[in-house]
Amino acid sequence: MDQEAPLKKKRKWYWKVLRIFLWVLGSFVSLVLLAWLLVVIFQNKIEQRVISRVNQELNTEIKVDDIDVSLFHHFPNVSVVFNGVSASDATPEKSGTLFAANWISLEFDLIDIITGDYTIRQIGMSQGNINLQVFADGSDNFHLLKPDTTTSSDGNDAAFHLEKLYFTNVAVSYSDVRSKQKYRFFFNSANASGNFTADEFGMKFSSDLKVDTIETAGLVLIPGAEARVNAVLNVNTLASTVTYSAAEIRIADVLLLSDGKVEYDTSKQMVDISVHSDKTDLNEFISLLPKQHQAFFKEFSHKGVVSIAAKVKGHYGNNQMPAVDVDVNLQNGFMEQNENDISLSNISFKGHFSCSDFGKESTWIVLMKDFSAQMDGKSITGSLQIKDFSFPQIKLQAKGDLELNKIKEWGGWSDITTMSGNVKFDIQFFGKIKDFAKVNAKDFIDSKSQGTVLIENAQFCATGMEKTAAIKLLDASFSNTDLNLNRFDLAYGSSDFSGSGFMKDFLPYLFAENANLRLKADIHSNNLVVNDLFPDSDSDTANNSTIRFVLPDAVVAMVDFSADKLSYNKFGASKVKARVHLNNNRLLSENVSMNTLGGSIAGEGSCDTRTKDKVIVSCDAKLKNLDVREAFIVFNNFGQEDLTYDNLRGKATVSLQFKTVFSETLEVDPASIVASAEIEILNGQLVGYAPINDLQEIIKDRDFSDIQFEKLSSNISIGNKKINIPKTEIRSNVMNMKISGTHSFENEIEYHLEVKYADVKKPKTNNNSPEDEYGYVKDDGVGNPTIFILITGTVDNPKYNQLDKKAMQEKVRQDIQTEKQNLKQILNGEFGLFKNDTTLNKKDDKKKEETKFIIDWDEE
């Protein structure tokens, strides 16, 4: 009995609780059923009053598919749901759509059904679009409320006393044509609560959204970013202000804290907003940059911590935007290229952006200071300032010590096959560049820059180079547009170059069209192999392209050059010196001297390309004690096969004036060749020369296969495609003779030989007269007559004639005299020779153009 009593008490307690619960539940269900019944009963009345109030309040045309009054749409509130609703622009034309939604719900308390006072306290929207626009004239499409309406009710319709707004899956867009601003957000959910009808109230706002478009002043920001906003706003409708503090804005994984104030009265329209974020991940920070600037970072991996502080303050509207200031501080940054694992580490800098009007690029200023980073243990430091983005003014300072191979890999330059060594640089630049895609000379001329570059122990090779260039030292400095090569020591193949130089207007010439370069240099080579500087003749480059000789018309140069040794194919020289001028498509070399071919060469020359499709070459040289046979060997018999190095011996001294015309492909025009050569050959020897050998057909008992002579002097000239040999005396081991005549470029010959009869007469025929043996002879008056022999035909097929007519001698004399006079005229015109010869016909009194010119360096 004692055990059953507590059990009965416990059961009674359970039953009491159960009865209370059932009573409460029944009451609640009854109330809900009652409320539902009231909604059904008063549905028509509710619809009429709400529609009447909407029509009274709104200055736009509303279209609705149907209207429901529901208790359960947003329980416990009673909802008037407009299904398939849309509204036209709040403009006189009402041509556009202000908003459209799957449904819009106007909600009030359940008790309002009983009191009959329908007060709209909440508005909701789902699956809708809101399109807000400000037009070019300053008008807009979103002022919905009629100017003469109030929030009070006259007892016949509903009143608005809003306390909450909520959106679900609603897209909101805003565009302002005047300030070039476009915004579009997609709200997954958004809630705003507060006493919206009070003159001053606090409003809580929270939202999950996606940024579709933020475009302002031509910049596109954070497209596609997910965001969340939590804020408490203080709204003062009398002062037309909204203020807030510590608002949380999370974009992607970046948390921004914001304080601000907005004055939205049309007479003021002011904003004062600050945003900051500490210890933001670098990757997330990059996602906040304008879309145009994010492309640069796609090829890199990043790490680092960024601090951000931004302030927006000033007027907006009426073609004006507020001032913007942004500070960015990066520490422990890291960037690595995805393709080659080249990285910058320990990156740090302080960045700043500011402008007085964000809508005007001319007011933009970007500053990056205290920049430092490391590449493979080498450091880079610097700063950058860009002002006025409509015509950017750039101020750059950079200093570094880097490995060239790392720079090559970082830059990804495919045309450079080899780049190694070390470079140290310290540069400053200040100037304006209108368009980075079209840099012109004026950009550099108007700029100020200076700096130094030091390259040591470098190797360089690019596409088209057959060999790798070795840069032992390149010490350069520049000031404004000029480059000063303080010292360089280079090698290419077997060649080397060292010296110093100065280049005026170097940067404009390098980067801009129609810019001139002036160069002055002193270059020395221990060993210069000319073949190193040009592709091999059997290379792909040589076979597949036509070499065209041109002189740069935008370069003025003066170079003092010297070489201990110089070689080109078989040619070799030592102690080479020359001064070279280049100006206006003309190349002039003066003070040329070298030791070569057992002797020496000195003189000057010029190359002129001012005439279209022509290369005019001339020279005035003194060749002293040259080995004739070696010269023929070195120059491959000068391109002919009739008189070769096997035929010649001796030491030659030549005073040569020469001029000819080449095409751009360096094909010579034979008719243009004009030359005069005063020749002296000592200890000469002519061996096995066919046209002379066959003289034995006329002059018997003489061996002309090896003619030796101590000295030969002559003045040979070339013109009209002929080599002209004046009467020249040859005293040799075979016999003494005098020779004159012509040798054409087609190897047609006309040689005239004069031989004393005493040198060739036969002992057995001493009683015979010279005429009996050789035909016509001329008596010299002392009993030793002269024999005349004519050699014609070609070098391969010479013909020998014994002259027997006195008139022939006179004709030959006259022909030679006429030819000599013609050549004098040509040589006088080309080289200024024979100036004192009164027999020349000088029709042109114009002063001969000087071949030398002076370069005005205009150095400051």
C-alpha cells in the first residue's frame, strides 16, 4: 500500500501537465482557426483597403496577375500577396519597368482585422528585379510616392507604418548616366527592420548577396564575389542623413569594417565613409582589384598579408563624385610564376591611391613607396608615383642587384635563348607618357631620367645570333635621353671589343619612330674576325633571304676604331686604325691605316646610299710594299682566272683612287668602275702568263715564261669597262720592252709592245734588215731601230701581229692620246685629279662636294 501511493501521485501530475498542454494547444488551434475565419470573412474588405492605399501612395502603374489574402504566407501576420506583380518607371512616359516580382507581400497584424485599422508593417518580395536609373538630365525612375500623400489613414483604407522589409532572391540594379556608375547585386536574402515611419530611427540591416557588377569611372570591381553585410543604420529623415558605425562587410573572405555618413538631400548629397581591414590574405585582396588589373596576376601564385584603409568623402551627383583615399600595406609577400617557379619573396610596400573626384581620371594619384623584394637572394628596392591617368605623369625610382637568367625566366622572353650574369641598376625617371601602347619620341624628350647600369660576366644569345656574346663588363649611365657607355668589354665568337661611347637621344631612337640617334665611340679590338659578325654563307639565314645593304638614315656616328689583329676570310691585318663617320646615309672612313700583306695600307674611303637603289663606294689609298702574290691569294685572284697568284711575284706600292656603284644587293655595275692607280713593283716576276708567253712565235729564241725585273712603274686607269695601260718600260732578264694598251672587262685585249731590234736580233742574220724579220720598224737615228708588235684577241686566244704600216703607229698614238684625255676628264670629275691640266674641258664650275663632314654633338 505504501508503494502504490507515490505512484498514483506521479500519474496524477503527468495527467495535469497533459491536460494543460492539450488545453493550450486547443486554444491555439481555435485562435488560428478563428483568425483564418476572420481573414476569409474580411478578405474582400482587406483587398479593397490595401489596393486603395497603394493607389493613393504610388506614382506609377502597377500590374498584378492576382491578389491573395493569407494568414499563413508570413504567419502570424496577415499578408496581402500580389502575385505576378510589376511596376512601370515613375516617369511621365512610364515606358520602362521599375520592378517585377513573383510576389510582393504587404503585411499587418492579425488584431487589425478586429479593430478594422489595417496598418502595413512589413513588405516582402521574392524572385524579383528592381531597376533604379538616374538619367542624363538628373531625373530618375524610382520616386514612387506621390508628393501630396501622407502616411495617415482616413479610415477607409490601409495605412503604412513600416517596421520591416525582406527580400528573397531579388536582383537590384542601379545606374547613373551622369557619373558613369553601374551597380547590380543579387540578394539571396535581405532583411531591414526599424521604425521606418519615424523622423529618426535605427535600422538593422543584414544580407547575403552576390556582386554581379560594380562599375564606376570605367573600372569594374569584384564581379561574381559573394558578400555578407551586417549593419545598424541611424536614419534621420528630417536631416536627410544616414549614419552607421562598425558595419561588417565580408566580400569573399575579406572582412571590411566601415563607418560612415551619407547626406542624401539633393541640395547636399555628401558622403563620408571609411573602410578598413587588417591582416587580409593577399589573394583575397587581389580579388577586390578592378577586373582590368586582375589579369596581370593570373600567371602567378601569391601569398602575403595586406592591411587596407580607405576613405570616401565629398559631394556626389551633378557630374561630381567624392574624393577617395586608399592605403594598402603589404608585408611578407610572395609571388611565383606558375610556369617556371621563379619567385619574388619578402615583398613589402606601402601603397596609396587618392583623388579629389573619382569620376575624373586627371585627379587620380597612385603611389607605391618603400618597395622591397628579393629574387633568388638578390634585392630590389624602389618607389613609383603615377599622377593624372588621363595623361599619366610617372615618377619611378628603382635599385637592384639581380641575376640576368632570373630576369629572363621571369619575363618569359622566348626570342632570347641565353641570358646569364649579373646586373646592378639604380634608375630614376620622371615624365609623361600619353599612351603606353604608342610611345613616341616626345614622351622621352620631355622627360627627365638618370641612372646607372652595371653588367658583369654575362652571356647573351638571341634568335638569329649564331654565337653567344660574352659581356665581361658593361658600365653605363644615362641622363634624360642620353646613354653614356663609361666602359665596355665584350666578346663575340673569336672577336672582342672594349672601349667607351656616348649615345645622344638613345631612348627615343630605341622606342619611338622617326627619332635620331647620335653616337660617338672609341672602340678597340685585340682580335676582330669579321666573319664572326655575319652569318655563314651556307646557313639557313643566308640561303633564305637576300642581303640588302643600307645605311641607317636616323643615325649620326663618329667612331674611332683600332684593332691589334683583323681577319676576313684569307685576309689578315695588324695595327688597324680608322675613324668612321656616319651621317645622312653616308659613311666616311678616314685616317685608315693597317699593316697587311707584308706591307701597309693607308687612306680614306666613303660609302653613299643617298641615291635610291644605289651604293656608291669610293676610296683614296696608299698601298706600300705589298706582296703581290700574297694579295692575289688573299683576294682569290680578284675574281678572275687569267692572271693568278701563280703568275706574279714582287713588292708593290700603289697610289689608288677608286669609285664604283653597287646595287642594294651589292652587285657591282661594271660600267661605273672608275680608277686611277700609280703602281710601282720592285723585284717583280711574271711567270707563265699566256699572252706574253706566246710572244716567242714572233720573237724567237726568247723564253717569256719567267720574266723578272727589278722595277716597274706605271699609271693604270680604269673606265668605260676597260683597264688602260699607258706606255710602260719593263727592263727584265728576258729583254727590255715598252708596253701599252687596253684590257676590257670581257677579257678582250689590245697590247702594244715596243722592242729594240738589238735586243731581239738573231746572230746568224746580222746582215738581214729589221724590216725583213719583223716588218715595220722605226729608226731611232743611232742604228738601233724599234720593233712594234700588236697583241689582240682575248686572253684565252691572243693574236700577235707584226706592224708594217707607218700609219698604224700614228693611229695607235692618237687612240691612246684620246683615251688618256677621256680618262683624265673622268678622274678629274670623280677625284679632283689633274687640276692644273689646262687641256681638260671644265664645263662645270660648281665646287666639288667635300667628302668630309662634321658632327655637331650639341652636348650639354
